[in-house]
Amino acid sequence: MDHFQYRGGILHAEDVPLPEIAAQVGTPFYVYSSATLERHFRLFEEALEGMPHLVCFAMKANSNLAVVATLARLGAGMDVVSGGEYRKARAAGVPGDRIVFSGVGKTREEMRLALEGGIRQFNVESEPELEALDEVARSMGLRAPIALRVNPDVDARTHEKISTGRKEDKFGVPIARAPEIYDRAAGMAGIEVVGVDVHIGSQLIDLAPFEAAFLKVADLTRELRARGHDIRRLDLGGGLGIPYARDNSAPPLPLDYGALIRRTVGDLGCEVEIEPGRLIAGNAGLLVASVIYAKQGEGRRFLILDAAMNDLIRPAMYGAHHDIVPVQEAPAGAEVMPWDVVGPVCESGDTFARARLLPQLEPGALVAFRSAGAYGAVMASEYNTRPLVPEVMVRGDHVAVIRARPSFDEMVNRDSLPEWL
Ligand code: LLP
């Protein structure tokens, strides 16, 4: 459920009609609903109620300061994957002891930054990284809390590009080698072992791969404890999928996922961390665009929007489906027709949907892409020298621009000419 509903035939974000926002900021723009963000975070809180736990929002899904601050106010932790995300989390008021640092290639500077500013744990992905962290922490007179990210060799059965838990993927250390690496870590003066970490992929629409991975982590935890390691935290990653198409069979709910966590690792008495990104932010955001032209091609009808692949890259990159709806609801029984929905960027990959059934839409009409709150704005670029798409947040009938569209001067002045030109 989200808070983008039609009222009187006009799509609203909470209590605000979208055409009002379009008149204020122009199109295209992203709009987020605070109520939806909060609701989704609370679903995970409820799912893990009664277990010691921390829900760490995966900031890579949406790192706008206002989104992070909205969740931080509710007590969310953050899963960060760069020094930039770490800094943003701190700027949004997240204390260091609620920040988990993930990522396959943390630099020494990033390690130093997080150790200086405070960190809950590093999720370490390789032995060279472990050695580097040990060195950095010792040079600061500190011990870095770590969980080793293990690769359980489980197929998440999701899109090839977002599957991370098979042995051929670049992530984590092979689970069979983990005990030996933990033994090494225990002998390092700059390292404090606190837990085990796993993340097998994103947009999982089935719980079975999670179950297989969590059971392997549970076995490993018992083995590590038997070897004398104080494993007190399990970071189970993110990855729970969302319904992108309304007609799809619905993915499992956070409550089912929570029950699975209890069933697989609940008896270990560990504090559980999870790192959901998409499920919290995905359906809390829309991308709103205007129709520039409706063009009749050779046997195809093209709807040319002012949003493009640089604003929402998921369809071009993963062949992802996003529902596209007119902001002004078509009257009941209105004729629909197949449209190829495209952007103005100069490549055929700039196609959002093929033969999508929509009513007749005239230039100037507004359309909304649903489920665009995660991996939307954060993956946007200025390709074709198109300004970075702005972001707006709604709370009830309040509207705030949380990232303004850059002016042309700002864009151009970021470049500079070498002295010989
Ligand atoms: N934790 C780790 C270590 C991750 O790598 C990810 C996502 C998450 C948590 C959050 O996963 P989520 O709950 O959002 O599924 N750009 C792609 C998704 C890439 C996901 C990368 N890692 C897309 O648009 O589908």
C-alpha cells in the first residue's frame, strides 16, 4: 500500500494533487511520500518485534538527506557503501553506532573516516580488506568491529545484474573458508569480531533462497562459536522484493520474512540486522513527467516524455517494468491503446515501455511512473546535458523541495577550461 491515490480523478501524493507540484517545480520530478516511507520502515520493525534487532536502511536505494532523516527519526540504522553515504548519514543525524559499512572495495580513507566518526560495524568482504582495516585501526589505536560477509553460494533467482550470493559473484568470502578467516581475524589487534554478514541479492520475490542462505549462516555461527568466536550479531542483508506491476503475484511480506528469520536464526540469541532498501523506498516514490509529443510511427505509436533514461535508468539497464499511469485519471470505459513510452535521449535504449496500454494523451499531459522511490533519483545522471531531476517530499498537505533542479549555470560552471583554450 502507498499514499499515491486518485482523488476526484487526479493522482495525489498524500493530500497534494500532483499537478500542483508540477506547476511549482516543473517536470520531470521525483516525489516521495513520508507516510509511505514511515509505514514501510514500521513493517520491518513489527516483523522483528521481540527480537533484538536493528533495521538499517540501505542508503544506496535513496540517499536524499530528507529521506534518510525521515527514517533516522524513527530509529532506523543505515547501511552505507561509501564515504559519501557515511557522511550523509551523519549529516542526517544518524549516530555512528547505528551505521553499518558494507561494500566490496572500501578504501583506507573510508575506513579512517568511519572509525573516526563512529561505526557500528564494517562488513568485510575479503582478506586483503581485513588486513587493511586491521592496519588502519591499529594506526589509530582502535579496534574495528567487523562481520565477515560470507558468500553462501545460493542463487537468489533474481535479475542477473542484482544477484550477489553465487560463488561466481564478486561479493563476500566463500562460506567454506570463513572459519579459517575468522581465526585469523581473532588474532588481529585492530579487529574485533562481532558477527556474520550475508546478502544474496535484490528484488527477491521468493523466500526460499533467503531460507537456504540463513540456514547456512546459522550453521556457520554454531561452528564459529565452537571455535571460540563471540558471534553476537547476524546481518542478514536486504533484498526483499516489491510488486512493480500491479497484476503480478505479490512478493512475500515483511511479516513472512520476519517469521523466516525467527525460524532460521531465532534460536541463536543474536541481535539481527537487516538492510532493506527497495521495500522501504520503492513504492514511496513516483517519477512524474510530461508528454512532449504523441507521435504516430510506422505501425507504432510513441509517447515522447520529458523524462528519459538519465532520470530513471532501470528500464534501460535491467529491462525493468514500472507501471505508468496518467495523472488525470481516464474516464471509466475510455479507450486504451498500445504506446511505446520513450524519452528524448538519443538512443533507442531510452525506452521505458513497449506497447503499454494507456488512454489517448495529449502534449502537456502528466504521467507518473510508480515504484520509482528506490534506485531512481540515486541512479540519475546528466547524460545529454539534461539537468539532474529534482526531488520533492510530501507530508500530508505539506510540500518540500528536497533537491532543486540545478540551473544551467550551475551545470556549465562545474566544467572548466584548461589554460590553453
Ligand atoms: N545490502 C547490500 C549489501 C546490498 O548490496 C543491497 C543492494 C542492499 C542491502 C539493499 O537491497 P534491497 O533491499 O534494496 O533489495 N540498482 C538495482 C538494485 C541494486 C541493489 C544493490 N544492492 C535496481 O535498480 O534494481
